[in-house]
Amino acid sequence: MNPLSAPIGVAVAETGEAAYPREAPFDPPERYPELQEDFWHLDPDNRVYAGVREALRLLGLDAEWFGTPHWNPLGAIIRPGDRVVIKPNLVRHFHGDGLGLDSLITNGSVVRAVMDYVILALKGRGEIAIGDSPLQYADFRATVEQSGLDRVVEDARRSAGVPIRLVDFRRTRS
């Protein structure tokens, strides 16, 4: 089946907590059979990673292989050699009312989990760009630092097997 013609669904995974982990690089809470064992540590408090993984399962992606080393939930969409863009929301580096940034940026813990499954699907061939076009007055570097994305990307580059870039799309023209 063409993955682009597959039914589109929505999945909501219960994490038991409505809070993001605060310490990048947002490692998984446990060892999952589909991921390499030797490139990350564990963060037992990172419920977001488990929630993203559960959402992929609930969507029925590669369902027959879930729970095995062969599970590749994005494998029908992303092929080795592809160039993949992960586009989180990175609105700006501060909240105008002095509140937290959770409503303005996608937390790096979400991006980390998605990126790990993109890396898995690429199988060592391809490249990843993570980027957005924040508000014009936003400080891109400060935004990615506050989201934890700078640390997530730095950590992932050591073992991903593919190039990973952070991109400020405000500087991109076509």
C-alpha cells in the first residue's frame, strides 16, 4: 500500500502526567527492543518518550512487529536515503506575559522521540533537518536552547549515522 494513501488517524496516549521533562537530551524511560541499546542512557521520568512511542503503536504503524527489534513504525513512510524535515513549533524564546514557554515551543522531549524513530527508519542513510520559522524578532538560538533541541541534536549526532541539522527557516529562500 502507498503510505500516503493509507488512512490517516489520530492517536492519544495517556502518559499519566501533564508535564514535560526538563532535562535534555530527554532519553527514553526504558530500553525498547527496536532501538539501539548502546547509544543512550535512560531517563525513567520521561513519560513523553513513552507517550510518543505509544501513539505510534496506537496508529497501527508496523503493528505486526511492535515489541520486537524489527519494529520500524515510520518505515513505510521514510526510506533509507530520504531527506527528512522535522518541524516543531518554535514561536519565540520568551513569553510576553512572563509565563513558561510550553505554549510557544514544542518541547525537545517530543522531538527527541520522533527523531529517534526517523533515525531508525533511515537505517544510516539520509539526513535530518529540524527547523521552523519563528516570529521575526525571535532569537532562534535562544529558542532551541530553551526547548532543549540544541542538546538533543548534539547528543544524537554522535550515534545517529546520518547528518542532523538545526535550521532557521527564516533564512531559507526557494
